[in-house]
Amino acid sequence: MNVTAKEKEELLSVLQKRFNENNHRHAELQWATIEEQLLAQPTKLKAVFEMEKTGGEPDVVVFNNNQKQIIFCDCSTESPKGRRSTCYDQEARISRKAHQPLNSAVEMAENMGVKLLNETQYRELQSLDIFDVKTSSWIKTPAEIRKLGGALFCDRRYNTVFTYHNGASSYYAARGFRGCIEI
């Protein structure tokens, strides 16, 4: 499904407003450049649309102080509502004998056209604002941990960002995932 003209117009309006209200996330960048880049890449525009539709409140962020990379990242205060109650990946979802979740973080991210944040990106995002004080978010898990059945997630508690582990097949109503896409 493509983004309709009306949806595109509404999305760009929301994104521009969010961009202007959160200049500290991307101080050196200009909205006109972002919009031009986004409109030139329909598949990435659709991915940002999916981020918005599932409650991610995407905004442009600068990671590693790299002003040349234009990255849209989920900036909702808590883990996006439309992406919670997921286990880590398809293998974990299928392995559950009872109470299989409808989806997994990795599958949803792939279907949306975004990538899960890795631990470094998650921590950088947390340096820009305060996120996940009531929820948690799955992050990209190193292959050696996933091979052993585990997966990683992060949150902020006690004004500190924590990284934890859990079985990849676990899922909770308050755990989702944050995604990003480079434009």
C-alpha cells in the first residue's frame, strides 16, 4: 500500500511541526533539506509513515554528531503503543507453545522498512531526551547472544539508561521497540 497524497500532506505537516519543536535533536539541519530528501525516496517516506502510524512519533535525530546523516528515529516518550507486546523475532515467536504473540519486533521492523536501534543508538537517543521511563524497548541483539536464546532491551529508570537481557520469546505489554531509518 502506498501513502496517499492526503496522508503524505498530513505526515509532512506533523513531521515539520515536530522537527521545529525539537530543534535540540538536530540543531544544524534544515527542514527543507529533510523534506526534499524524504520526498525523493517513496519507500523511506512509507517507512516514516508506518513509524508515525504505530505511535513512534518519528523525528530527525543526529547520532555521533554526524550532521550529514539524516536519521528518522522513534521519539515517542514511551515505547510506541502500536508495537508493544512483541517477542524479539520470528524464531522466538514460533517457539512459544502457548500464548504466541501476534508479531515480533524484528518482523515488524522489517515489514515497516526500519531497523531496530542498537545499544549505542538507544543511548544516544536517551542523551537527547528522556524516553522509556514506564516502558522498555527491544534493541538489536548481537548474534552470539541471540544464538543462545537471549535478546536485549533497554529502558530508563532512576535517571539511568539500563540494558538488560531476557529470553527472546518473552513479551510484555510494556515492551515494544524503537526503530530508525536513514534518509
